[in-house]
Amino acid sequence: MQNLDVQREETAWSSLSGDVFVPHNEAEYDRIVAVLDHLIDEVGEDETHPLASLMEVLSVLIERYEAEHVPELMAS
């Protein structure tokens, strides 16, 4: 098992936590969608880009919110 450098992770997370979070309301959902849209503009479809994994994480968080809070998507 890899040792976790908690201090390093805390420093890194503090700079990301404003953009990477679980959305709990529509305003947070809109904010995280805007972050993903910006990353899509920057990264495109380059799966080797260093931020491609971040895009995937944000997509999962967005899909989870939509599955729980957007009725018309749940009916599809």
C-alpha cells in the first residue's frame, strides 16, 4: 500500500476543493458543470492530458447529481 503524504495532499486539496466537490444543490451543480465545460474546452478529447482524469471525476459527480435530482433524466 502506498504511503499517503497527508500534508502534501491537504495542500493540494485546498487548492482544488473549490472546484472539485459533491454538488448538493442546483447552484453547486451549475458551478461544477461550468468547471467541467472549461476543462473540456482546454483538454478536448485528449485522454492522455494530465487533467483527463479530473474531467472523468467531475463527470461522475455530475451524473450522480443528475440521477438523484433531475426527474426528466431519470425517466429516460
